[in-house]
Amino acid sequence: MTDALSPLWIDNPGAIGDLADRCRNAGVFAMDTEADSLHSYFHKVCLVQISVAGEHAVIDPLAIEAEALSPLWEVCGDSEIAVLMHGADYDIRVLDRDYEAEIHGLQDTQIMAMLLGEKKTGLASLLESNFDIALDKRHQRADWGRRPLTESMVTYAAADTAHLAALVGLLRDRLEALGRWQWAREDFMRLEGVRHKSVEREPRAFERIKGVNALRGSARDRAFTLVEWREARAQARDLPPFKILGNQPLLQMAQIIPEGPKAMGKVPGIGPRFVGRYGKAVAELLSEPQEAPEWQRPPRRPPGDPATKKRMAKLVKARDAIAEGLEIDGAVLCPRATMEAVAELGERADVRALEGAGLTGWRLGVVGEAFVKALK
């Protein structure tokens, strides 16, 4: 079915205004994005897919100036226009990062499925179980930043929005029948508020590599040096670090110290291309490594207060009983982090205190009284 989509490929700014007008006039449209997170160091939005009124478009933002896309972002920011998406958390963050765009009027089919108690909430599973539509999986790990894209890649991308309108209609009917549509609307609004957060790389980030903390002395220094070198090369070539040098060959070289580029080529995972491009420089780095930050034992989490642990166990039991009755996952009803904050409140907490601990909206209404009783 996806082969018949015939999506419109848009790589000129003049077509953006017309597409935005169509979305505005329709009052509802589906949207998705594709990024190159598996294929670059500096991730970027590579495609924006739009389905509106039964037609489909795939926008090439790499060929269009950011300012020229603003008519589309204006429509996305209009709360009177429904923006249909699936699992929109990442999309909202990258659109904020790359374009400072905001989504309002969101309707997210993954949230809807979770509130219905669906066990499999991925888009492919939902389409197959509800419409007997099988999505093509050939391009799940594709490099969306490459150009030109094949026709099958463009069609694959368009399929992610092509059926969202029908899916939203079906799931909304089920939610309304259960009296849970307002729950979904609250969760949509909460998701609309997420934003991209820049994370600065820490000097001790290399310790997160499995096996590094078993190294000591000069081997640890060499591992640290290789990781820092790899990071710099990845940035310079705009590639993910693993495409410069994998973790396992990195650790092996840190321990055995290959005697020159030729010996380096015998390390599993090191090919002739790496040796030819980097062999000499890496050999020099290994002979005079930088000093790694001193190893520190991770701080142990302090033991929890016995009374708080007891309250937490009672809260989990209360939540799971309610979730079972609603036939939804307990973590959807109330995530563990919120429950831990509630458990810290103590025995005299009331409903208002629960709200201060992060239990708000429909969730407060559903489990609030049971939680107050469980705390006593």
C-alpha cells in the first residue's frame, strides 16, 4: 500500500507557503521528521514529512533556507490546528533545536495507544493491528542526510504520516468511549512543552565506555587519549565517534600498544583505511598519551529511609491495583520518579501536597485519594 503514496518532493522555498496554507485551511495535518543521528556528529533535521487532505509531501530542509520554512512553523504553532504525530518527543526537541519551532494542537498516537493499554505502541504495530498495513522496514537505519535519496526512501518516509489521520480517528473514538480523551489532551499539552537541552561533554565521559574502568595506569591514559582524539576527529568529519573507531579496538589498542601502523592493522576492527588515514598519528598518541583523570569510585546511593521504603511499597501496590482495573501500564498511570517524590512527603500528606510532588492533572484525580490513604 505504501508504494502507491506518490509523495511530492519539495526542495524549493516557493512551495512551503502553499503547503502551509493547505494545512491551515484543512485545520489538521500529520507531520514527522527524519534526522541523521546515526550518521553524523552534529545531528540535524534532514526531512519533514507532511500529510494533509489525503496528499503527502516530503520536504528537504537541507535545500531550503531556515527562514523559508517559517510559514510551516507558524501553522505548527497554531493551537487551533491539529498536528498529528507519533512519538513526538524527539521531533519536538529537534525542531526546537534547529528552528526554534513549537508544536501546539498536538495529537500523538503513541500517547493515545498507551492510555488505551496497548501493549505494542510503535507505529508499525498499531497500523498492522488496526488496519492490516505493513510498513516497509528497509530504511529504518538509513542516512537521511545523503543526497539524492532513492524513490523508495522518500516513499518510506512519507508512510510515517500517511495513515496517522485514520489512526487518530480510531484511537480517539476508543478513548472517548472510555472517558479518557481529556487524559490524552493533558498529556499532549505536557509533551508540547518539552525543549531541546544542550549537554556539554564532560572530561570523564570516557568512563562510560564499557571496560574502561577496568584499566589502570598507562593503559587508562592511552584509552583516555584515544577517546579524546576520536571525539575531535568525529567533530571535524561530522561523523558519529563509532564510525571513526569502535570501542573494542580502542580498548584493545590501549592495552596492547601496537608497535606502529602495520601492527595496528592486526587489531580486530582496524582496517587498512583506518591505518592509512590515522595509523601514524595514533601510534604517536599511544607512545605519549595524555594523563587521564584519576579514577574515582562512583558514590554509593545512600540507603533509603525504612519508613519511606515502606510508603513506596504501599504506593506501588495502590497504583498497580488501579492500573490493573483500567487495563493500562502502571508506569503510564504514575511513573516511578513521581511516586518516589510522593513517598518522601510522609504520612500527613494531603492531595494538595501530592500535586506539589508532581502528581497533577488527571493522574491526581485517578490515584490521589488512594495515595493519601497509602501514605498513612
